[in-house]
Amino acid sequence: MQREQEAKIEMRQRVRDLQNQVDELKDLVNTLLSVICEEPDGVHSGSAPTIPGQPAHNYCM
């Protein structure tokens, strides 16, 4: 009986740990998707200034 309760407690802790890992990975994926989906030259989003003499495309910030 005692062993079964310990196993349940360990399982609950493991599930909590895995849920925390999933939540952290979701945040990371969302961050990466945000970075990937941004305009590479920043012109449309206004996040990067235009530099005279430099190409306005084909590079990523």
C-alpha cells in the first residue's frame, strides 16, 4: 500500500515536471516562430532603419 502511494506521488511529480518542460518549449517555439516570421529587412515592421548604400533585402537581423 505504501509503495503504491509513493509510486503515485512520483508519477504526479514526473507529470508536473514534464508539463513544465512542455510549457517552456512552447514559449521557445513561439519565440522562434516570431523571429522567423519577421521581415528579413525590417522595412515593413519598422524595426530596422534603412542604411544608405546597403541592400534592403537578403539579410537577416
